Amino acid sequence: MKDYHFENNPKEFDQTIRLDTINEKVKQMEQNDIHTDDLGDKDEFLNVFQSEHLEHIAHREPQEETDETEQSDTIQPSVWEQTKAEKTIPNLDILQPKPEEPAPFWNKKTVGLVTLGCIVALMVCIGLGKLLFRGLHNNTAVLSDAYKPMLICATLDDGEFLVYDIQQQKQKTVMCTEKTEVYHKGERVFVDTIQKGDVLMMALDKKEEVVIEAKYDDTIKQKEITNLSVDTQNRTIKTEHTNYVYDANTIFLYEQNNIAPSSLAPCDVLEIDTIGDKIWSAEVLQYHGYLAVENKADIKNGMLQLDDQEPVPLEEVSRIPVSEGEHTVKVTGDNIETHTDNILIEAGAEYPYDLSKAQEKVGVLVINTNVTDYKLYINGTVVDSSTPTVLPLGEYDVVILKNGYLEWNQTVTIDKDTVTIKAELQEDVQYGAVSIVCNEEGSRVRIDGVEKGVTPLHLELPYGVYDIEVEQAGFPVYRQTVEVKNPVVHIIADLTE
């Protein structure tokens, strides 16, 4: 602290008085109640001097000389000391007490409180902003109601997508950038996970060109369906419990390739994305091939069973859709053994199922006949007659031929393991027309001793040898042995006395 100089009296002009002496003088004045209003409280003076007015004092202009008519006990410095004091300390007018001024508003405490309030307000604003928006993109805010359902129609180059805006009912292109956020079931995923046929909720910028955020959420329902029935005319797909609709913009995919809804089969398994009861995307998870049944005409009352499904009449089966994968096919019939095969159906391919390989049921035909060394024909084909004949179950035309016997034929049904038939062959008898005349009409005729009539006599006789007698009273008996071996035989009996 620099020294301060005061005058006590002219004799002590050159005496130097330190601040300690001044303080002592001030205390004495307080005790004697002398000039209490001039200097005020010493502590207040020191506080003011050291803090609020220090800078002001350092820059203030030199003050005018104090009034020389100060009280008698005021110390008057010499001219040299006064000059020195003006250069080293402030004018003593500052020691005079001043009226109290109110503390300035912008002090440290006020500034601190205001700063803290601003920080809290900023944090609140940031929190609300995060709740309302996921972020900013190109300095453009996205409103909370800006999420729209979009159907991905195609993935283009450089993060560009062709989409169908379900709300606006129109196609457009949108762009995903490195700032685009994509979420699947609450977890962030890469943009390249978005594929053709996906249905997402998208938040776009105000120009509806850039995707700010895309998410798969509960607005779009996803499920698997099968046992379906497609009505392309009314654009409906029915399952066991639910009816769905679709429209011209709905995408049907198999292995990321478009397919027509008419190509779907009841056995197909689909994963569908719906909003309400409307299908916007359907991806075939399990597609079908075809089972083509061949050579089924010879199977009587045939039935076909696929896996554990109900058997269907074979005559109603031609080309049926079957889900891809391994299957068991069983065919039964009246004339075949049960035929079972394991087959592999490929998606979109046709599997030919040839029933000519089915093993037929067979039975044994046993023929008992009255002749030997005969010829046996079955359905016009000669078979060995020396052994029983093994035939598939069914109906057959059986013919037996032997010289000298009439043909034997019959339709035989083989419907069990062994079928026995009895064939009685009749001799093949030929007849000749025999004409017997006599010179004496009315003569009696006997053939092999049996009277047959009178002459002239005409009759049919089987081929063979016969004894013929012609008799008339008064004449000797006419006797002749005749062999009938021609169609016509003439006999002339001449009776003489």
C-alpha cells in the first residue's frame, strides 16, 4: 500500500503520515462523533476502495484542489507532497462517504443463474426434439405424422428405390442416403436389407424424395398362410379362417421373381404383408410342381392317395399341383396290387408317374374238358393248354378248338386266385341229304332195322355207314349198305318178282 501525506499544521508540512495513522485518526473521530458523515465506516471504505472503485480510481481525471477551508484538524500537505500524492494516490475526496447505491443487476450471481436456466431449457428442448423426430436431414425436420406405408416395387442403383405410395396410390422413386436409418423389430439394420416386395413405414423429407427413416413395424402385419384358394376375378385369397383381398399393385414373388396370382396352388406356402385385410406383398416360401399320372386306363376302380391326404378316384386325376419336396404316392385298384412309390417334386417342374409299372393282380385259370390235345385261345391269343394259365385279374374270351368237334367259347372272369371252368365239346357232325326211290311206290324203308317211311323217301343222315332195306308185299326184300359221306346221296331200289 502506498503512503499518503497529510498536513497537520504549517509546522508539520513535511511530515509523512502513513495509512495506519489515518485509520487511528478515523477511530478517534468515531469515538468522539466528529465528522462521522464525512468518512463513514472504515470497513465499508476499505471494501469499496479495494473492489468496486479500484478500476474507476485508476482511470479517473485529476480532481480539483480541495477546499482550503477544511476543519482545523485536517492535514494539509505541502506543495511538493501534494504534487507527489496526486501522482501516487487518489484524491482524498474518495475518502468521503457516499450514498449507498443498489447492487448492479448483472452481477456474478445473476449471470450464473441465467446461464444455468438457459442450459436446462436447452436440454429440455433437445429431449422434446428427440421424442418428436429421429433427427434432421439437410436441415429439414420430419413431422411425426410423416410416416407412410410404402411397397418396394424395385431396388435401383445407388440407394434408389421404386416404391408404391399406398396412401397416395401412386408410384415414385425415393433415395436412401448414408444418414437414412432403417429399423427392423426395433433394431437398426443396413439399408441394403430392403428388398423388392417389402412393405415399410417411411418418413420422407418435405420434398418426399429422401428417406429419413424406414421401419418394419406393427402397422404392417406379416404371417404365413397355406391351404389357400385364389379368385382372380374378384381378387381375393381365401384360407381356412380368413378372407383377404389384393389389387393390381400387389406384388407376388417367388425367389424374387414376379409370378401371377393365378399360378398359386392350394398347397403353396405364402408369407404375406397386410394392412388390415388387404395383401400388399406375397412371397412364396414353398412353391409347387406337378404330378402327371400316365397309363391309368387299365386300372379298374383305381384310387390315388398322396401322403396322408384322402384318396381320390384315379379317373379324376390327370395333372395335379403338389408342393415341392418328397412325397409318398399310393395307388390301389381292383386289378392291381397296391402300388406305392416315393417321389421328389421340384418347384415348377412336372413329374411323370407311369402306372404301367404297377404290378397287376393275377389269378390261375384251370380248364376241365372232355377232349385232349385241343387248342386254347385267350383274347385271340394261343396259350399253352397243357398247364394252368396265369392271368391278371379281369375278363377274358376263352375259345377251345378240336377237329371233329364244334368250337367251344365262353367269357371268363378272373377275380380271385384260382378260377376253374368245365368245357364240354360237342362233336362236329355233318349230314348228307339221302333220297330213296323204288320202282314200286309205297314200299317200306328201314335204316339200320328202323322203319323210316315209304318210298319215295327223303331224309338227312349224319355222315356214316347205314344198312338200308326196302320191302313190298309179293316182292323179295331189297337190301344195300350205303356210306353217307357226301352232302347228297341217291339210292334206287329195284323190286322184281
